Amino acid sequence: MIENIKNMLSFMRFTVSMSGSFIAVLAYLLTNQLDFRFFIVMLGSFFACTVIYSYNNLTDKKEDSINRKQTNTITKNNFSHFLIFLFLFLSLIFQYILSTRAMIFSIIFIALGILYSFFRLKKYLLIKNIYTGFGMIPMFLSGTINQPFDQLLINYSLFFAIFITVGSIVSDLRDYKGDKASNFNTIPVYFGYDNAKKITYSSISALSLVILYLNILKLLPLIIFMPLTIYFIYTDKPKRAHLSGGISIIILLVYLIIFSL
Amino acid sequence: MKISKLLWLIYKRIRVAFVPVSFLFIFSLYTNIFSSHVYFIMLGAFCIEIFGGCYNDYTDYDEDKRNDRTDKLTISGIMRRKQIRNISFIFLAIGLISFVLSNFVIGFYYAFMMWAYSYHGIRLKKYNFKGYFVLATSWILIPFYLGFMFGINFSSILFFFNFFCFFQYMYLLNQKDSTDANDDTNLFIEKGWNKALFICVTLAILSSIFFLGMSSLSIFLIMVWAMNLFIKFYHSYKVHRRQINRELRSRLVLMEFLNPYIYSVIYFLIAFL
């Protein structure tokens, strides 16, 4: 039983989907007052992310079996397709409770994510990073529910898109050895490891300048964690750098909840 | 070389750039927004499209030379290969500056995709349909930002406009391969003529459906829709009979995109008379 649950969670990529759903929740916290809809936004965006990641599990079956030397048992049987449809159904129901606008945005997000796996876009240099970053924008927009947009919110959405792009470059640094062995055209493989490090330094420092321009008070936790990420990349610990970026988002979330109370 | 020939070649390079301008023009016709912001975004999109074309001429120089396309500025001997690259970068700079001036940062995504379309390291062009899809995703995002920038709430009209732009742009990129049979990568050869034609017709129908949805607001736009549909139908018929060539194709595409301008002329005539 416990093994089944473990399998299920790894099929859903629980932690990754959870951190993906935080983007929508951040958008919600930046625009709306905190109330019960917080949980509905979280669940809806969480299931939207699980649809994409579980479909990605199916398409990357062969590569995962070579790289990790273990395959998920769920991917082998037809039950997996049923699960994906179930997640889709759940996410659409939760988004429909919020508003039709949120539902349409999450449909666009899911379509973009599924086509990413279907067309195997991760093989393309740079496109992989930028597509994943900007593909998150519909997810961000779905979190705003029915709030009208202003220039500040547009800037926020673009900021988070670039934030995720930089995060995916850091994760490319982490997977450098595996990608080089299997001939994937990622940024560190194509431009060289040291050049990729320079790209991340410059993009992270540019992001911190953008925070100063946007709203320092609301995005304070991110700017504290940015020197730490640069330090971890400088000392060749990309795994920790990626982790610190993830933690900064969680702390930002808690900070915004306290801020809005 | 005669000046008329030179002007003709420059016109040929520029005319495809009226596509994004036309999208934006349709948007402002709908919402009655004719502010300096929209004009700057139009200028930016126009320059970015020219940048894409010129940069593509630079990277595809050998392929064009092999196919003997004398209708290009580089092959006919007017410009050297590096000159057209430099000109393309000037247009890129103008485009990006006008995007910054109008606070339209999502345009950078469009510019990046235009560059990635023909850059040798990425080269979206060689993946045919997949690459065209990635380039066209910029037209999923741009209309949302246009709407939100001018304080228009999300409505069915914005939704229709969004998908009209996306499918129309996809159609434009896909039908382009019907005349370039000797290229390195070609949708019509890779997937077979009939299958590629099926893809094009599907995209044309989808874009027409969304355009019809948009036309529910104004009776005049139904005229534009009908003309657009008729030209698409004629175009597909010509591709089906394999009677298509580069010049005819570009003229048909231009006619599709001149529709809104014709509409606006009629509109203003009626308004003033």
C-alpha cells in the first residue's frame, strides 16, 4: 500500500508540481484578498501541473529507464492514461469554481505543457528554458482569477517568467554530466560550463535590479536569497543553488501571506 | 541596375512585415484604441518581422544561391552577405527600442523566437511543424498583454482574437513551404503533399472560425472575414492543383492581410460622408 502511494507520488512528481502551483498562488496573493479561494487556487494549479508532469513521464519513459535505471510501474499499464484524465478533470473543476477566465488560462497552460512533451522541445537549445519560463505565464494569469490587469501585474508576470527561465538554466548546470553523456544540447553543453555560469551570474544580478524597480517590499525574500544562489554556483554546488531558489519562493509565499493578513 | 528593380526587391522584403501590423490594426479597430502605445508596438512588430526576414536571408545564403532565387537582395548582387546581417541588426535595435518605449516587454520573446528561427545553433526552421509552433506561441502571449495593457478585461472577443492570431500565423508559416521544394527542410516533402495540405487547410479553417467569432461585434468585419476566407480557399485550391509559385503565393498572402486596411478605408469614408 505504502509502495503504491510512493509510486503514485513519483508519477505525479509531487514536489515539482507543488512548486509549480506556487506560481499561481503567488499571483493570487499579489492581486486578491486572502480567503478560502487560496486553497482552491492551490489545488487547481497543482492538478494542472500534475497533468503535464505525468504526461511527461509517459513520453520520457525510455530516457528515464536509461538515466535513473528505474521505471515507474504506473507508466507501464493503461491506468496511467486514466489518471491523467482524472487530474485534468479535477483541475478544470477547481478552476471553474474560481472563474471561467482562470479555467481558460489553465487550459492554455496545460495545452502548452502537453505539446512541450509531445513535440519533445527539450532537445532544442535555449528554447527549452525560455519556453518553460514563458509557458508559466498562463498559470500565473489563472491565479489572478477576475482581477483586472495593470502595468505592475504585467511586470510581475514577466518577472516570474524570467525567474523560472533562470531557474531552468541552473537545473541545466546541475544535470551537466548526464546531458553531456546523452548529447543533449543544453546551455552548459553548447556554450561551455564556465560560460553558462557567467550567464547565470549576470541574469540573477539583472533580476535583482528588476526587483528594485518593481517592488522591494513585496519581493524582499527573493533579493535576500539571490547572493546565496550566486555563491553556491560560484562554489560549484548547482544542486544547492537550485534548492535555495526553490526555498526562496516558499519563503516569499509565507511572507506574502503574513503581509496580507 | 534600375532603381525600379531595386525598389521592387526592397518592397518584396518588406511586404511580409505587414502581417503583425495587420493583427495589431485589427485589434485597434475592435477596441477603438488608437494611442501612441499601439503605434509604437506596431512599429516594433514591423521591425522585428523585417529583422527575421533579413537575418534569414543571411543564414540561408547558400541554400538560396543553390536554388538561384534572384528575387532576394543578397542573390541579385545588391548587397553582400554581411551587409544584410548588419541591416537586420539595425532593425532589431529599432524594434526593441520601440517595445521598451511602449512598455511592451513581451515583444522581446517574439524577437528571440524570430532570431531562433534561423540561428544555426537552434534553427527552429529545420523541425518544420514543431518549429513553426514554437515561433507561433509568441502570438498566444502577445494579444493577452495587448488586452491587459489597455485595461480590457478578459472576454470572449479577446480570446477569439488571440487564437485567430495564433492559427493565422501558423497557417502563414506552414503554407510557405509549398513553393520551396528544393530547400534543405520542407514540410511538403517530409510529410507528403496531401498531408501537408491537410494541415494547412485545417489551420485556415480554425483561424477563419475564430475570425468569425470576432466579427460578431461589427457587421463590417464580416466583409473582411468573407474576403479572407475566399482568398484562403483560392490559395488552398491552387496548392491542391500544384499551380503555386513564389510570386502568386506572396501576393495572395499580402491580399489576406490588406483586408483590414481596406475595411478601415471604407469605415472612415462612411464615418466622414
